[in-house]
Amino acid sequence: MKRAEQAGCTAIALTVDSMPDRNNETLLRAMQSDSRTCTQCHINNSHDTLHKAPMYAGLDMSRVHNLMPTSISWEYLDKLRKIVSVKLIIKGVVTGEDAALCVQHGADGIVISNHGGRNEETLRSTLECLPEIAAAIRGRVPVFLDGGIRRGTDVFKALALGATGVGIGRPQVWGLAAFGQSGVEQVIDILNRELGHIMRQAGTPTLASITRDHVIATS
């Protein structure tokens, strides 16, 4: 955390939804059929924690599991809040109760995330979690939605249901893999263009004019 702050980071994000191991069936199948050697980030072509990437330089990654507690408690968050001098964002919140407690314990922002659905594959989508979290936060801190954003209309729905902003994961990676920086820029341009189209269709000239009235709950 101190390295991040010294490097100029204005916020620290604590991920709270990835404490235990998960069943990586898809990853294991892919590793069995992929004979390439991935030496940029991993050792011995395995998906291990002994990272070699420059961001881990100077850290003993053989002790990586000791860097996180076996369980995230509110006492741990209180301790972290005292240590972190910049903004502290909690990522991995999916209930209104936890979101309210995060604010109570000093969080400066919330990221609604289920870790790409990879940890517990029976959870609600993050969009379904959004309304109750927005109601619990009541505008006290920013609320960001992570996961499932594929169209500008998805951005519109998230904003309508109370999100301050959204995170874009896989689409920008696809753009990067295909065309590099220009691919990422194109992905963002497409999303912005689609968002502009649906805003015109809905009669919402500004982001602030997008409200809950512009979406219909089906359950």
C-alpha cells in the first residue's frame, strides 16, 4: 500500500470477494491443452502465485498468502483505514447490508463485483445487486458497477439504477488483444456512441437526467 501511495495512486482498492480458493475448471482444461510457456508472469507454465511481473519486484511472492488475512473482518478494515492515507475503495460487495457497513467503517467508495462470477457461480448478477446497494448507500459515497458491461445500453441501465460509473473488463482486453491501444480506444468509442444513442432515444440529454424511471424491473 505504501508503494502504491508513493507511486502516486490516489486510491487503494481492497478486494473482499476472493479469499478462498475457487474451482478453476475452465482454466485447468485450457492449461492441459496449451503447450506454450508463459514466462512473462508465471513460472514453469503454471498458474501459480510466484509472479515475475515488474509490479511484484522487491516483494517476496512466496509469502503471498500471508499478505491477506484468512478472512476479511470489519476490524481488519478499520486497521486498513488507519493505514491508508488516500481514498479506500472496497471491491466485491453484493449486498446492501455490507455496503452500508463499508461506509460506516470508512470506505470512500464501493465496487459492486462478483469477481467475474468465477468464485461463486450461483450469485446474482451485479446489475441485480445494484438497486439495493444504491438504496443502502444513499449517495454518501460513489458506487461503481463491475461486470457484464458489453453495450452502451448496459451503461445506461447501470446509471439508471444508481451507479456512479461502471468498470469495463473483458471488452477492453479483447480490443487490446486484437489491435493494441487503438483497439482499446475503439471499444471505449463504441460504448460511448451506443450510450449516446440510447440517451437520445430515452430523452435524457445529460447523465444526471438518467433516473430509475427509465428502466423497468421485471421481478
